[in-house]
Amino acid sequence: MKLKKNLLVLLVLFLSVSIFPFQAGATVSDDFPVRFTSKGTYDGCTIDNHGGGNIVVRIKQWGVHSGEKASTRWDLVNMDTGKLVKRIYVTSDFNSNITFKDIPRGDYSLTWFAETNNDTNGWYYVISPGAKIYR
């Protein structure tokens, strides 16, 4: 019985770490929308004073109509240099995280771009060490 209890505790601990990827001293943004009806639509947020380390983006996006999938591109740009730091494609309905790994301290712009004309709905939020995150 004690072994089952210990396994259950370990499973709950593992799931809580996997589902909620918070970092010590991390800022969690508000939920921001991912909504579009045509390719080329874009929106995003600003990440001021990122403390260095990973930037995690929790995304839930889905195609509104049967048989139509969501598809987005996520660009992280350094606001001091204007250079693209990393680009990640999410090419289907999605309910998980993407991670921009080992990002240096600084100010960044995170922008999503519609990669399809399929009506899409959803949301995202950003987790970044020590940052102020806003739209």
C-alpha cells in the first residue's frame, strides 16, 4: 500500500511539473487571443526585460470548421537589434507549449502569423523570467 501511495505522489508531482512549466521568478502573462480568418494576419506581445533563460509559450489553437486545421508561425525578435532570434511553426490544432531555449537577457517581441486561411480560434500566454509582458 505504501508503494502505491509513493508512486501516486511521484506521478502527481511529475504531471504538475510537466503541465505547468513555471520557472523560479518567472512572470506569467495574461491570456492573449489567437484568432484569424486569413493568411497573413498577425498579432503578438512585448517581453520587456527578459531575465535570461527559456521563454515558454502555452498555446491552444484550433480550426473552427470541421476538417480545417490551425497553422501559425511564432517569431521571437530581439528589440534592440531587430534580428529574428528564433522561429517556430505550429502547423496543426495544438494544445501544448513551445519553448524558446536559452534566450539572453533583453527586450523581445513575440509575434504569431497566420499560415492558413482556415478560420482559427485560440489563446496563448507567455512565461518569462523577470519580465514585463504586455500586448
